[in-house]
Amino acid sequence: MQRPAPSLPSSIPKTSRISETSRTTGISRRRAVTAGTALAAGLAVTAAAPAASAPASPRRVPGDEQPPVRLVLPRPSGPHRLGTVALHLSDRSRRDPWVAARPVRELMVQLWYPARAAAGLPSAPWLTRQAAEVFQQTGYLLPQYATLPDTHARTGAAADPRGGRRPVILYSHGHGQHRGSSTALVEELAGHGYIVVTIDHTYDAGQVEFPGGRVEKYAMPPLTDEDDDPTILKAVDVRVADTRFVLEELSRRVRGRRDPLPHGLGDVLDLSRTAMFGHSLGGATAASAMAAGVPIAAGANLDGSLFGPVVAEGLRKPFLLMSEDADNDPSWSEIWPRLRGWRRRLRLTGTRHFSYTDYETFLPQVADRLGATDEQLAEIVGPLDGMRAVEIQRRFLLAFFDLHLRGRGAPILDGPSPRYPEVRFTGGAR
């Protein structure tokens, strides 16, 4: 479902744009969703085209002397303060599948949770310092244009025990992106009482910073234009194994209490109630992990094509499909009659593929600094107002997880509503 990024003004280096070839070859929506993205991770590659040319020096334009724009994440609407902690996990049962020199599969994950008051603790950054430097080397959010934001969570804050044990929701990023790519959605869920675990899929992510400042960059082989690209099928399998390991490791830490978590966090993690969502290839990961028997009760796919056996075999557990303003993904049509549990297929009018990431709010903030027009921004995140798009995504995701993890009613998922006319129900309810 991903669209090639449009050209923005010449003040932005060419590496911030996906190769022009993809716009002239009729790259399919199914194939484009697997492409590494210059927009999100500074990776100037597509599934059907070679990497873009080397960076061009930006042309000086009026306003270049202005300081960079300090980006801001939308404040979560829930009643809870937020805490967060990053964990370095090592799966010694696996060699790294992408880099042969790595004998152990290493991951970074981050937990977001309701927290006690934490005055004096630092706000967690959207990206850690060394990872941010790599991220901002290319892409639209170059350091001369934008300063990356802090989140609304306090690093290492004690968990809030009020409310008892809390359901756990996993998040998987899109291909070439990173665990913070949809922080506006993650924070909303945590603010309403969930514990959200965001996963960096190392070497599939654009960049992952490990303790000590070591940064591992994207290292997957080039993709092809085949519908079932072997690299993407492998990537889904690797991500499923990552997901399974993360849940097992969290369970071990809760049981053993040998590896410290922030005070009280192990007491409120309820791994018997676990769900998952993801953007793009992360949405495909959620579906495949459920099909592979990873203990996930419900899943949501935000604009991601599906790959592998799950397409033909389907699912028996609740699954939400929520797309950009388009409806031509063959994998969604193929799996739809095979979704035998609760299901919904929603289309958000006025959005694009990256509307389900923090670019939905970041790019409008930095548009004037970039010299980008409304029409150019709409090619990336759609014409729907960014704050409205985020509000709708937050509301529908929260309703979905409340229904299937907490047993709460979710009337907005029953059918079209005058309160949310932008949301089209394109599949039958079950």
C-alpha cells in the first residue's frame, strides 16, 4: 500500500526521495509496501528500482538561515502518566539471519506503560542520540530543517500499580523504519492503561542503537519486483521469530525477577492478554505471528500487504485491517474470506501509507521550513488534517483492543458513524 514518495522542493537532497523509476514502472501497491523508504529511514531504495543517486547539495532558498523546527508529538488523551524503558535482548538460540558475522540475534525493545509521577526523570527522546544522527543523515527530517522531539514518557519511571495487571500490546514497525515510527499511537494506548512493547527488527530497521552507542544500520539484501520476494518472505519469518522471542523473554523476566525492570513493572505485565499491531510490513508481521501460533489474542494491520501462508490459510482470531485511501491490495482481498473470527476492513479517507506513522504530524510542522506546498504534503500523508487522522487512528485502535482484550463495547466498530465520516467500512462485519 505504500506509494513512492513525491519530489519536494530542490532544497531537499535527492536521497530524501525514492527513485523516480518507481513512478514510471507502475510499481504495484503490494510490492511497494515492502520497499525500504527514504521517507522513513533515509534508505533510497525501492522494490523495483535501484538506489537513488548520491546526495545533491541543497540549493539555498529563502529561510535557510532559520533555525530547525522543533517537532512535537500530539499529547495522548488518556488519564495516565507514561513511563518507558528500553531493553537489550539477545536470542542465543539464533544466529543473526542478515549479518553472518553476528553469532547472536540482538534486539532492542521498548516498553511504554502507565507510570507514577516521575518529577526529575528525563523525558525519553523519540530516537536515541546516535540512532537519531543516522536517521537524520538522509530523508526529509534533515537536522538543518527539524529537531526530533521528546516523547511524553519518563525514562525509568515506576509503574502505576493502580488498576492491577495490564494487557500487553506489541508493535512492529514498517520495513526500513524503527520502533518509534508510530509513537503517537503507542503513547495513546499506554495512556489508556495498556503496556505497549515496541520492537526494533535489527537490520530490517533503518537504524538500531544498542547500549554503548553502537548503531546497527539497515542490512537486508536488495529486493526484487516479484510478488513473493524471497527476502521479504524471510523478513516476515525473522520478525515472527523476533516476536515470539520477545514474549518469551518478557515472561522469563517477570518470572525470574533477575533482570531489573522499572519498579513495579513486572507486577503489572499481564502476558496472558496479549495483542499486536503494526504498520506496513509490521502489519504483515502481526498476521503471520498469529498464524504461526505466537500467543496473540488479536491483531491489527495498518496499511500493510500480507505475505506467506497466512494469506491462503487465514486466521480464526480477531483481526483489523485499516488502510490508506485506496482499496487495491490483492492480499487483503485474498485473505478476507479466510478471516473466520471477528473482522473489520476499514479505509481512512484522505490518508496515504505514511499517515499511520508520526510523519502524519511531523511533516505539516516542518512544511514551511522545507518550502513544501499542501499538494506536495498530500502526496505523502494525504489531504486529511494530520491531527484529525491521528485522532481517528487512535480512537479505532483503542476501541479494537478494548473490545478484544478488556471485553468493552466498541460501537464505533459496528458500522459507519456520523462522528467519523472519514472511515469507510469496506468489508462485511463478523
